[in-house]
Amino acid sequence: MGFVGLGNMGEPMVRRLAAAGHAVCGYDVAERARERLADSVGVTLANAPADVAADADVVILMLPDSNVVEQVLLGDGLLDRVQAPTVVVDMSSSEPARTRALAERAASHGVTLVDAPVSGGVVGARAGSLTIMAGGSPDVLATLRPVLSVLGSKIVHAGAVPGAGHAIKALNNLMSAAHLLASSEAMLAGQAFGLDPAVMLDIVNGSSGRSGSTETKWPRYILPATFDSGFTMRFMVKDMNIALQLARDAGTPAPLSRAAVAAWTTAADAMPPGADHTEIARWLQRAPG
């Protein structure tokens, strides 16, 4: 099995695959990322992205965006090295239209490319509890389930059209970001009034205002001020913009989405480049009323 992208998400995913008995050949452009896996049993490291295709029945990509995915597959020659019936699985947060074009390009090589982005963050990657949203042929997904089940506890076929998984991933993150922004505004208003944030969360999480933001992000990352979910503001903004473009292309109304993207973009520009997305609450505390 080949695996390109050994960062915050890719590293624990590779460790899980190797622990499950899969022989993994991995690559990352960052030497430090490769070094973290240098002594891992069941993992070998390649010298170039294309080298992971040797003898691989599955090649998984866990990369930042469509630009990097295209560079690895086309610019670095990985697609030329993949031989049918090897399946390329793009688990990155990519742009649906570009994924569809890559799937067509792969098909012209006799290779199947499917998209299978994830939700659950670094914690889910370590625990193997990710939600995996797969786009492409259901028959191909069936062959991939033994691999994907090592990485995720919920595997959903998002649609037969390539890019379906990437579309719902972006839309999910748009909703998640809007929830977190609204929840953080409400939490800060309550604290300013004199309410105990822990009590607020207890009440909200038993009421209609609850969301993943109040059930997980606020108690786990914001209240303790660790801000270490492993997913950056800039990645969140990227996914939100992908979702907003889907709405534009479809001609559907998106006034709240546009407002949320604008606020998150302002926050990301004001915070350090690597700021965790849960630091939106920290940014709000500093922003003018």
C-alpha cells in the first residue's frame, strides 16, 4: 500500500494501517514527517511520491488541497507509475470539480480514482473513529472497505459521482464553522453577562442549541485553552470557500455562508498562520463589538 502525506492526519493513519498488518510505503515532502515514521514496524519510506506506487494495490493521498494532489499525481508522476487495478484514494479535502477531472484523467490511464475525505480530526485518526465520505463506484468502495475500516468507524457512500465525498466534506465543514462561530459568540456574550461557561454548556447540550461545537470543541479545546484540535483556521477557510463555490455554481442562496466565510477569513488573516481553528473564540474575544 502506498501513502502520500504523513502530516497530522496521515501519520496516525499510517500507524493504524501498519498495526493492522498492512505493509505501507509512505512519503512526505517534509523530512521531519518522514523521520517520525522511520522506526515504525511495517512502514517503509519512499524517496519520491511516485515510488509509493511500486507493488501497491491501493495508494492513499492525505494532502492539504487540490493543488498539492495534482502536483503529486501529475507533476511528480505518481499517476504514471500506478498500474491497474491499483486504486488511488484521495482522502484530502479537495475541490469536487477538480477531483472529477482527475478521476477522468486517471480513467484514461486505466486507473480508478475515488475520493474519501474524512471528519473527526487528529483524535479520530488516532482512534480509528473517523467518518469517511466516499465518492465513486460502490463496487470499488466495497473492495476498499477492509482498508477504510481500519481508519474509520463510519464509512458512507456519498454518491457514485467522483467528487461527491469532497463536496459533502466541504459542506460539512462550512456548517461546522458556522456553528462554532455562532456558538462562540453566544458563549462570550453569556460569560460577559456573568454566566459560568461550564454551566452554559451543560444547559445548551441538553437543549436545542447544542452542536458539535458545544459538545466537543468548546469543552475539549476552548475552555481549557489548549486550542489543539489539529485542524487550522486556514484549512477551515479553504473548505468553507469550496462549499461556498458549490452554492454559487448551483445558484442556491447562501447569505449566512457568505457572512461566515467573511468572518473566518478576517480571523485567519489576523491570527498566526498555524492557528488552530478553535482559536476563532480567542479572535472573537479580541475583536471589536
